[in-house]
Amino acid sequence: MQSAENVAEVTIDSVTTQYTNIVDAFAAAQAETSAAVKLLTDVTISPDDSGKCYGIKLENGNITLDLNSCTIRTIDRASSFVPLNAVFHISGGGLTVQDSGTGGKIEQPNAGQAIGVSSGRLTVTSGTIEVTSTATDQDSPTTQNCAVFVRSSGVADIQGGTLIGNRGIYIGGTWGGGTLTVSGAPQIQGRNSYALQV
């Protein structure tokens, strides 16, 4: 019997553990004050038992994600709970995205955001964050076809990388608020709309 492939490794206090399930890897990372998650292969987040693909909700800890030349994505099906219609939904703690290799990507194939930040902090230093759908049916005050959606008390610090969607970054929406800082030389692209919409 062939064993399951390790998809990520989590390093906490210099101890590294490998995981065959990406959701379990992020659960372990969130159980600590700080942790590093490194992708080992391309990963597709599986739907839950009801068939909904909610992505990964981050509520605790400060996590550094190294894409390591790999891609993490959801399947082409939106969830029924709009804020979780994302590869990552940050509602606490912090996520730093980087790519120690080349071509690493966070990819959302449906028309929602790739990363939603409603509280907590997102920092991007390298890698690509992209919504590949060109549909506009999700372009509303509660969800947007955009690489990064910042709302409420969420904070985004974009220092590098490439962000692509119908809108690159969307700030505000129904819940208002959101804080954005852009520095360095990131590429922020809106396909048929704004690179940045506030």
C-alpha cells in the first residue's frame, strides 16, 4: 500500500513536521504563537463533507507561508458563506506570503477573492496571488473577483509579488474599513477594472 504524499511541512521552534493534509498543517501552525509552513508540492484544498470548498480560515498565530515554487488552490466552486469564498480567509493573527523559489502561486479559480482579510494582517513579499476566473457575478460589496479583499479591521502590507484579478486589490465593501500599505515594487493588475479599488 502506497503512503500518502507529504504536501507541506510546518516548522515550530526549529522542529519540522511533515503533513499529508494541508488543512491539518495550517491547524498545527495556528496552535502556536508563530510557525512557518512550506509547500512541498502543488495542493488543491478539498471540499468539506457538504461539498463546499471554504478554503482555509486563519484565526490565530503568525504564520509565514513559503510557496516554494508550488501552487495552492481551491476547486472551482464557491462556498455559501461569502467571506470564506477564498483560498485563505484571515480573521485573526497574521499571514506572510513569500516564495523562496520561482512561480509559486495562491490561485482561486472561482470568482471570489484569493485572500480575504477581515481582521488580522496579511503581508506579501513575493509569489503570485491570482483569481483565474474572469466572471463578474461575484462583484458586489460582500465579495469581489480580486486577488486580495481587505475589509473591516483587516490590514494588508504588500511589499512585493504579483496580484491579479478582475481587481487586484479591493478595500472596503459592506463591512467597510481595511488598511492597505504598498511599498517596494509589487505588480498589481486588474484585468478589466481597477488594479486598486477603494
